[in-house]
Amino acid sequence: MLSFSINCLKKANALLCLFLLLPLMGYGVEDSLVVAKTHTTETQTPKKTVFQEKDILVDTDTIEARAFDAKFKSKYTDEAFTYEFKSKEKNAWDRFKEWLAGIFQRLFNFASNESSMNFVEILLKSIAVLIVVYVIYMIAKAILNKDGQWVFGKNSDKKIIHHEDIEKNIKNIDFEKLIQQTLKSGEKRLTIRYYYLWLLQKMSEKEIIEWDLEKTNSDYAYEIKNPKLKEDFAYFSHLYNYIWYGEFELDDMTFEKAKNSFDITLKTI
């Protein structure tokens, strides 16, 4: 019993000692943490590096001085290098277009000045195209000699006659003048052709025949009522076909005979 009491007393004393030692152990742990933190802070503090003059490297390379080309600005005169734009000065043509645009804007109630200006631009370009087309047409007409005259019209005496176009304009051709020209140049076959077409022109003017480019010589012969004229016309048609289309070369005697026959017949119409 006594030994049991002694054991219990020892255990109670041990527990008491342990209870008293716990605060002292906490303080020891805190001191260890503080020391650890202080050591870590001292370890992380960077050291300062001090450079001396002998540690500085000096560049000893030779530097070549370079200068701009005296004309370097000429390379930068393109529009891509223009950063300041001046408004274009208006000339008389621009002012005229603006004036015209103002008139059309009032007439057609355009929404803005830009719309009326676009309309004026299109209108003026259309007029310019029409003028060019008309000039080309007049030049082509003069060259093709539709009116029987050269480019300068009535102011020029020179005429260009295309043989294939004469029959199309038979009513407007001065065959007597053409015959005088071919007689001077010695073109006998062409003279006979002009005589024959002149005969058709005369009979058409006198309403003996009705001229039509699609008609044949036989059609005209059928329309002629005068027996003598019909006989003469048959002879001239045969002569014309033989000489012009047959490309028969005339001697002077045959030519003079045919020429005189045409002159006599033309006078009787």
C-alpha cells in the first residue's frame, strides 16, 4: 500500500514538472525561428560591387566620319514623301464646272454639291465623246467622198471619185467634168463608163427610166418607150459591157465612134 502511494506521488511530480517545462520549450522554438529568419535575411542581402577605372574598357576603334550626299533631297521628291498637301488652286475650267453644277443642283435638287459635280463631269465627258465621234464621222465622210468633195468641201476643187461609189451617187455626179478629166488623162475605158452612167442619169432626170442600183440593163431597156432610144441604149449597153467588164482595149477609131454616138444621143434627150 505504501509502495503504491509512492508510485502515485512520483507520477504526479513528473506531470507537474512536464507542465512547468512546456512554456520554456515554446520560448526556445520561437528563439530558433527568429535566429533562422535573421540568418536568412543576412544571407539574401546582395553584396555591392565596386568598379575601378582599370575595370572600364575603352573603345579604341577608329570612327570614319560620313556626310550626306549634296543632292540627297532629289531622291525624296516623289509624292510618297510628301507629308504636307496644299489645296489645288482652281482655274477657270474648275470655276465653270462649279457654276454649272450649281445650276443643275437647283434644277434637279441634288442631295449635295458632290452629286451635282459628278453629274456635270459625266455630262461634259459625254459631250466630248459625241464631239469626237462627230468629227471622226465627218473626216470619214470626207475621205470616202460621199458628197463628191475632199476634206475642205467647197473650198477645194480637188475631188476623189471612187469608181465603185459613183453608181450609188449617180444623181449627184458631174459626169461631163469627169469625162473631160479622163479625156485629158487618156483613160478611154473609164470615159466610156462615165458616158454610159451619164446616159442613165439623163434618162432618169427625164423620167424615161426609174433609176435603181439593183436594176439591170435589160430592166432599163424595158422601161424605155421610144423605139429609137431603146435601140441606141441596147447598142450602148453592149458596148459598155464589152469594154468595161470585158476589159477590151479601144483603139482611137473605135473610141471616137463610140464617143460621138454618146454625144449625139445625150443631146436628143
